[in-house]
Amino acid sequence: MNVRLKVVELVVQDMGRSLAFYRLLGLDVPAAADGEPHVEHELPGGLKIAWDTVETIESFHPGFTFHPGAGNMALAFEADSPEEVDKVYAELTAAGYEGEMEPFDAFWGQRYAVVHDPDGNGVDIFAPLPR
């Protein structure tokens, strides 16, 4: 299995309010991002933090429920290829871990899947789709 932790994702109710908080913690996220449905910020070393609005998540995950204070953060692991996403998802679910979203080609240009860790936290697995 060849995946790397690449993104820590937060699901937010109000993008501007969330970004204002993280700006106070020193993240240089432009104010123009306050109205966006998805924002990414690369940290030193290449790890990214991303914010998605509840509406953005609901647009591709109809069963999603926002839980204030819990369950709205995910780790995202980048795979080497779209085929690797399928392979990792299959290995994890075969090992007994719960698959939340089977691999699919997302409209934003990634092969994407979600598996739950043993405590029910969402773990995204993704790879860019060929252009």
C-alpha cells in the first residue's frame, strides 16, 4: 500500500468565520476565499489543510450529517494512481473496516473514496484522474 497523508480536512458551516479563526492562528489564507465552497492552504512541508462547506460535502455525499463539535474533520491520504485508490479501499474493507463511500470519479478531478478508521473517523483516499 503506497499512500501518504496529504490533507487534513475540516467541514464548516460558515467559511468566512472559520477562515477568520485560522488566520488568527497564523495561516495566511486570502480574504477572497471567505465565500468559496472549498479552500486549500499548503503548510510548510507540503501537508495541506482544507475547508469544505457543509453544502459542498452534501453535493457529493447525500447521507452526510454535520455534527457540531465532532465528526467534521477527516484525514486524506493521496495514492499514486486512481487504481491504487481502488486497491487500498478494497484492502481496507476486506480487513473489516467500514467503507463509507466506494471509489468513484469525482467531479473535481480525483478518484475518491472514504473508509472509517476503527473509531469511526472518516479517512479519504484520493488520486488525481488522468486529464
